[in-house]
Amino acid sequence: MMRRSFLFLCFLSFFITGALPVIAEVPSPVIFEVSKLIISGADGRDHSFTVELALSAPQRARGLMFRDRLACDAGMLFLWEDEAPRRMWMKNTALSMDMLFFDRDGRIIRIEHGATPYSRRPIPSGGPARGVLELADGTARGLGIMAGDRIIHPLLEASAK
């Protein structure tokens, strides 16, 4: 009986310690609020998106990591309090995407088309940026979105006042 208990405890210990590294690699949940956003083009067309908001450091650190799909009318809005040169990357991100860097007024200053999945290469804003909008790969070109177009969102309007 003692031997069976000892073997059971050994097995249990092996199972638990063997499972810990797997458990440690599972990403912890980060909650994102969702809101509407419009990109107003110089051509007079508006494009509406449903975006998740990455406003806190943990949300910005997680971004769209560990996702395997993104709807064509969805995205993630990264927003900081100040304008500064920004750098993004694609670590742990399986999706190719367009990154739209914008200034404090919501003007798009640079677009990175088709960022490479899983790449750790820094993607620079190309100048002081207040935020980044990530959209599915091909969205910016497909809709004719260009540098100079304007991102309209309540959080940008509130900070402009």
C-alpha cells in the first residue's frame, strides 16, 4: 500500500512539474474595450472600423499577439498620451497587417503595409506619433487609405480640446 502511494505521488509530482512549463507559456488574458473608428480619406470617402483599444501598457504589450484572424472591418487602436517616435513589432503575431501611424490630430503620417508575421524587426513611425492603428493586411491599399488621411475617434477628439 505504501509503495502504491509513493508511486502515485511520484507520478503526480512528475505530471505537475512536467505541466508547469506548458502552463507558463499560455498567455494571460488582457481585456480590450471595443469602439468605432472612422478613417476619412482625402478622396472624400469614409471607412468605418470596429477597433479594440490598447491604451494601457499591458494592452499595448499584448496587442494582436496570439490571434489567428482579424475581420476586414476590424483592427486595434494603440494610443499614447503624448506624441513621440514609436516602434512596433510582430513578435508572437501570426497575422500579417497594415500599421497606420498617426499624429495627435489623427493624420496618418506613415503606413507599413503587410508587416511580416512573427518578425522582431522594429517598425518605426517615421516621426512623432500619437498612435498606431493595426488593420488586416491589404486593407489600406484596398480602400485607398494613404498618408494624410485622418483617423477620427472620440479619444483623439477629446484630447484635441
